[in-house]
Amino acid sequence: MQQQLKTEYQDKSGLELAKICARVALDAKAEDLIVLDVKGISSFTDYFVIMNGRSTRHVQGLAEAIEGEMRSKRIATSHAEGLQEGMWVLLDFNDVVVHIFYYEQRKFYDLEGLWHDAKPVNIDDLS
């Protein structure tokens, strides 16, 4: 898949891709966004980007915005789940897995608690 990426994105790290997802989500009014570094404690990805939406439609809109931005860079999801329901959408970009929750679902699943060993990433600099 790397050869399909636009040239300027071929060398982007997982962290840089996570920051792109976070920036797009924040532009679309995502709530309580965090990025967790799960390298070394996860066998399937390097970063989680976790956020809330205010409604199922907002959750779907966040997912569509992130997917659209990544697709414009020719970074396709290898797997996506939950878009129809809008309660918990998972977008798998290999090095980055994006979790978009309807806020009540986020409390129930408590990914931050399950992955408490993960290091939070400072997202203040989303350039």
C-alpha cells in the first residue's frame, strides 16, 4: 500500500498520521480527544485516537471526515466497523486505530482504563 500513498505521505510515521486524524477530528468538533501510544503493548497498532461525538450522527460525521481526509492522502482504512449504528466507530489505518464513541458508549467500554499502560501523546502541536 505504501507505493499508493501520495509522495509526501510515504514517510509519515504512525504518530504523524495519528496527529492528522486528531486535527481533522478536532476541526469537526470531536469531544474529549486523546491519542495513546500503544507501541510495545499492542501487537496490531502503534496509536489509538479516541474521541466522543455528541450524537450518533456526529459520530458518523467525525468518521466520514477522518476517512475522507485520509483517503485524500491515499491512506485507506484496512477495516472499518460501526458506521451504520454510530455508537462506536472503529477506523483501522494499520499504524493508527481511531475509536469514535457516542459519549455513553465510551464510558461503558473504557478503553483508556483497559490500555492504562499506554502513554498519552501531547496533541497541542498538531502541525
